[in-house]
Amino acid sequence: MLTRAKLDREIGAVEERMEGVAEEVWISGNDNMFIAQSLTGFVTKALRKGRRIKLLGVDPDSAAAGMLALIDPRFEKNNFREQVNIVTEVARDWQREFPHFEYKLLPILPAVGYFITDPGLPSQTVKIELYTARPWDP
């Protein structure tokens, strides 16, 4: 098992991985504020290069949104809705400008996160994250 810091050293931080997108990237998260705030430049640059990006988040009107506080204490129902609204506005701008960008809100929590890097790279790393519906310390 690698910690996030060790993983970033092994395969590059998320910003570096976004720079290296060759074809398509799927991103799933809860509110995706990190994508909309910290990675906007990297996402826009990849979209301008013609890379396909699919962004999935949790629908704030679904029962799943109420489970977030059990999974991650940083989320509160009202705060979560505001964050999703901010991300939705950013995503609408990307959708208008880039037809190869997709954004969807799901009625479930993304229980599994994974990415596979280019097997031609030296690290050849596959990362898998599993989440459970009980309190944990991120």
C-alpha cells in the first residue's frame, strides 16, 4: 500500500497526471471542488488538446448525498449542495466550449476510484481506492 504522498512521488501528482493524459480521463468524486478550483487550468488545457474528459459527481438531491457525512466528516448537506452548484457552473462552461467534455451527477456515492497509467511508463502503476459507508479519517 502506498500513501498519497508516496503515490504522488511514484507516478506524479494529479496535476502531472493531467498533463500526461493521452486520450481520455474519467474523474469521479463527491463534489469535485478540487477539479473545479485547483485543476481548472489542467482540465482546460487537456480539453483544448482534444482529450476527452468525463466528470462524475454525486447528485445533491439523491439519498447518497445524505450518506456523505458518514463517509467524510468534511461534508454537510447544505455545504455540499453549494459546492456541487459551483462545480456545475464550471462544467457548463466546459460543455459549451468542448463537446468532448461530459458531466453527470449520480444518485450513488463513487465507492471505488481507480486509474491506470500508461503501461509503457516506468511506473506501470494501477491505483485503486475503496470506500466504505462508515466514518474514516481521510
